[in-house]
Amino acid sequence: MFNNISIRAGAHAIKIIQDEGLDLSRVKILAGASGSAKFLVLTGIDRLLISLFKDRTDPLYLIGTSIGAFRMAAFCQKDPLTAIKTLEEEYIAQQYTGHPTREEITLKTKKILDAYIDDNDIEAMLNHPFMKIGFLSNRCKSLLKHKHIFLQWMGLTLAAGVNLFNRNGLGYFFERALFCGPGKKPPFAAMDQFPMEIHGLTPSNFKSALLSSGSIPIAMEGICDIDGIPGVFLDGGILDYHLDIPFLPNSDKLVLYPHFYEKITPGWFDKPLNRKPDSLHMENVVLVAPSNTFVQSLPGAKIPDRKDFITFKGKDKERRTYWKTVLEKNKQLGNELFEAIQSKKIRQLVKPI
């Protein structure tokens, strides 16, 4: 019955789930990770959550990086289901000939943002009755603040080398930029592993800030001087690839985290490493991911990823067919999660992160 989803939880969250199931009123944070095309496996769960949260009154704090931030920007719209659908369609419709330049990829990403976020709706998004949007970007330091691609390559190489020995050393290369809406600061605003500044979101800086959260190093341009905030900003996933952050220190509330994988990789440079997240950061996290069985049922036995643009180069019709098949099948994930919550069988299904 529950072959398609995997539910994992941190040390504190698993006790709560095993005792009472998943009470959505306990959820205080909704999280979304970097992962480009991987998000196409999660939109069935996203649609379910839009439905389950629609009558909520208590604040729900959203935090994401890169495509996770793009998803969060769909959740807080007046018509989030249409926003998710448009985000899917525009992402799948991307097409590149030859070797795309940084400028071309950046422009097409802006086109996606413009398609699913109307400028006239941003004020209402920032003042949503209960969805409190936030997302992370990174202000570049050292060589990385230069636009020249050779200097960026050098900076990234040095940063990757430092990260091998100590992840904290990335603070010499990047400064976290937490962008959030008006009102009370989110529970994670005190994170201090790296230098960080908090910036308020406004209708005039929203799209630039959001674009910066998804500006993949080398592949895209850095975003400069976001509405008067000086600096060059790159992908929030560099430091916070899968969000290894102190979400909810000293709280009995939960973080609901629909994710592509059953594991958390802290930073972008940690992808080839076996670095684990801080267990204290994961204490309140409830992670919902596609199971290995589900992934094996997909075309090619894999979820979509950015490399598909290369794998299917010149065969965009085949890529789109594959990605649309994933969209059709991901409804199973939403259905199973709903059944697990409603029946309280989630109490038996949940396993440790």
C-alpha cells in the first residue's frame, strides 16, 4: 500500500509522529531544497499540501533554495495550484540549441519566473494571511565576486578545496543572504554557521532575489545589486544545498520537508562527499521522499535532473515526454502521503533520518 513514499524523521520528530501521527497544526516550517529538474518528482506532494494547508490560520514559514525557493513562491500565491502547474510547464518547455551561454540560461530562467509570478501579485504574496515566505541566496566574496568566468572557476575551486577540510571555511567565500517577507523574523533567522545578512523582500526586489537563489554557478550569471543591496549573488544551494540549518531550536513544532532523496547533503560542494547533516538541525524534521521502488518505476529508473538537458540534447520531445510521465506518476506520492496521514499509519511507516 505504501510502496511509493519514504517517510523519515529526526530524533524529536519521530517520537511525535509515532505517538500521534502527523498533526499538521504542529508543522511550523515548510522546506524546499535545491535540485533543478528534480522538483518534477515532488509536485504531487506539493498539490496535496496546498489542499491540506488551505484553511490554516497559524503562520507557516517557508524556506527554500534555488528550485526549492521557486516552489515556495508558488505556495504563497492566491492560486497556488495554477502557479505550480505553470512552473512545471515552463520548466519543461525550456529548449537550448548548441552550448547555451550563461546569459541565455539566465534569461530563460527569468522567463519562467515571469510566467508563474505576476508582478501585480507580489505584494499579496508578501502579505499572505499565513504563508511567510523566505529563501536563501549567497553574496559572493573573494574571487567569486568578479563576473569573469575564469576568476569564478578559480574561486569555486579554492572553495571546494577548503570545504574538503572544513565546511565552515566557506564563510571566506560566501555570505548567506536570507530574504524574507515583512513581519516577525522566521524561527531560523538566528542561524550563524556562516556570516549572514537578513534582507526584507519587497515587490521591487522579489524576482531579482528569487532569481539569485537559483543562479547556478558558472552555468548562470551572478545577480548584481539587488534593488540597492550591493554585491554579486549566486545560488542559495552553494552553502545550503539541502538545508542543514537550525530550523526550530528548542521547539515542539515540526518541519515538513518534501525532498527528492531520503538523505540530506549539506552543501553544493558536499555532493561527492559523504558529509552528514548536523543531527541537532534535523531533530524536528519530517522528510517525505519518493521510495527506491517508486524511482525504479520511472523511465530510466531515475528522477529528472539538470543533466537531462545534455542526455536528451537535440531530443527535447523525448525529454518532455519523460518528464511529463514523471508528473503523471508523482500523483501516487501525494495520494500515499494523504492516506498515511489520514489513517495514521504514518506512525508505523516513519523511520529515522
